[in-house]
Amino acid sequence: MSRHTHAVTIAGGGLGGLTAALSLRQRGVQCTVLEQAPELGEVGAGIQTAPNASRVLLALGLRPQLEAIRTEPTDQVRRRWKDGSVIATRPLGEAVWREYGAPYWHFHRADLHRVLLEACLDPDRPGPVVEVHTASEVVSVDSSDAARPVAVTSDGRRFAGDVLIGADGVRSNVRRAIGLSDGLVFSGEMCYRALIPGDKIAADPATRFLLDRFQSTMWYGPDRHLVHYLIRGGEYLNVGASVPNTLDISQRWSAPATVDEMVEAFSDWDDRIATILSKAEGVSSKWALFRQRRDPFWADGHIALLGDACHAMLPYQAQGASQAIEDAAVLAEELSAVTRAGIPDALLRYVSRRATHAGMVQDASLKNMHFYHLADGPQQEERDRLLRTFEGESDVSYEWLWRGTPLRDPDAMPQSYPLVHR
């Protein structure tokens, strides 16, 4: 039996919530995950895990499962919007393993989510099996007993625990339950998300070059930018493209997107962008982009927040999920070291260790919105000169972001993992 007598309830079964549940399970803590969706599974398309997040996932003993679903880019590439000319390239792949002791990987979000879920439910893994409830949206919290917060679902079920973690996203009900405003700020931009079948890319001479090397590529242009990379070993090209918003955010924050409107949004760019976007299949979408104001208050007694619920950021550092994964690791480290009496202090230490760090990434992501979207001219030329060094963008360097680990556990520190042929 675990030496930890407390039980943790987690509102939200996304990547951050499941990583927290698995991290706590591995340290002997019983967890219950409450997910609002009728079935557990991530929506969306591609996701990038930089070494700071990959290091945490590897420390959870997931390397074989991750190796089976990851796509490893060989390079990071920066291109100009008008003609596609290359500003700079940086090696990734084994160069990142050697330098940072952990990989830079691309995944389909659903694949990574499945690996985490299966590990949470696997009876043969260490620690108590995670209890997962779907169709269980947490709408309110009963804190009449401060030491036993009760998560109340939309159908009236009550889940009491010694700790309640709000990993329920940018519109967190747990956040509101502890008296915090949402703190959301609209960026004025939206993001198109699309998947392009790899066989379509290969069949067209204009786009076949994208399969020559598996690269993570960003195109910079006035008022917008576009990112693409391969997932599932080249089965799909994942595309994310940020443009000025056209959604009525008073009505909805997301909507389906047509191929024609995506092509039109980049009609004056390098012709290859329109060619790529014209090949999109399935349901493409557009999402209004919000961020949260920096807020150092994530905990109240036996309740705390995680991921987008406390530090929602713009996607201009590709760190939203990675920062949630770091949150999960630190949370587990703190909670697993205390008994019930020490829970409030453990949650305060968790916030102390994470709030400034995640806030710096929030700020950098916001500054990159301007940095990426400069009109051609002297400022753009100076930006491109800086980008050629690949030391990072805005206020944070890759050295700071990728090398560090949020954990005190020496076994999870950067190390020389045995390289395999990938």
C-alpha cells in the first residue's frame, strides 16, 4: 500500500491532466480524472515537444511508446514569406539529443494522448491505477470542508478528495470556483489548423521537397506567419497559420475553415504555400487566440491549477503543452513528498516553482506575435539577422528553455540517453 494516504482529483483529461495523473501514480498517489468529453481523446492535429517536455515524458518510462509514435525533425528552418528564401537552419534530431539530453519530437496530439491514457490505466505499471470518468464536466466546487474539496459535475455527481487540480483549460470552472477571474485577453488573431496527406505532398513536384528532410519550418510575413511539420512518419503535414481574426468572438471561439479561405489568406505569399494549403483534407478549423494575464495565484488551500487554466499562452513559442507537462512533474514531486497536513504548503511550493517560469514563457510568446509579423523594412531585416543565430526569440533563449528541468529528481535530469537509429 502507498505511504501516501491522500487522494487527488483532477478536473480535465487533456495532455496536462493525464501527465499529472501519471506522474502522481508513479509516485504512489491515487488519482481520479474527470473529463467533460463523452470519450477520452485529443482533438486537433500536431504537437511539438521540445527537450524540456520530452525529458519529463522520458522520465515517466514512456520512451518505447513514444518512439513508436513520434516523428523526429532533422532541422528547424526559417523562411521568408514572399519567395520562401531560407533565413537560417538549425540541426535538430541527434544534435538536440547530444546537446540537451532529450529529443525534439513531433506527434499527432491524439497519439500522445493515447500513450498517456494507456499508461494511466495499465495495471502492470507502478502505483495505483488512475480512475478515469468521461462525460464528467466539473462545473462547481464544494469547499465547505476546506481539507476535502468536492468536485461537482454537471449531472450532480460529487467527487471528494484531499486535493483538487484544475487542469480544465482556458475556460476553467475550477479557476472560477476559487474566486479568480479568467484573466483572458484576446490577441486579435486566429489560427488555421489543417492536415495535408503526405501522399498528396509526394505526388506534386511543387511540394515534394517537403519530404526530402523532415523539417520543422516557419514562414515569416507581414501580419501573419505559418508553421508546418510532418507527423506520423510523414503520413500528414501538420499546418498552423496565424492571421488577423475574422471570427465573431462574441458568438464562438472556433469554427470550421474552408480550403479556399486558407488559400486566400496567403494569396500574395510564395506560391508553394497556396499549393500546400489547397491539399488540406478532413475538417480544417480556425481558432481565436487568447492569452491569460500573468497571475502568480494558482492555489487556494487544497485546490490548485495547472496548464492553460493558470497560464494560457499564445502558440508563438510552441510551449503551451510543454509548460503543462512541466507543471505536472513539479506538482507530483511536491504532493508525493507530504501527508495530508502538508498539502497546502506543497501546493504553494508548486506554484512558487512554476509561476515565474511559465509567466516568462507567456511573455515571450506574446512578444513573438509582433516579432514574427513585422512588415518588410529595417525592423524585419534586424529580426532576420537575429534569427540567423538561432539563440531564441524575444526574451528567452533555447538554452534556457530547453536545457533546464523543473524537477529536483537527479534521475530526471538531462543525460546522455543511448541513441538509436531513427
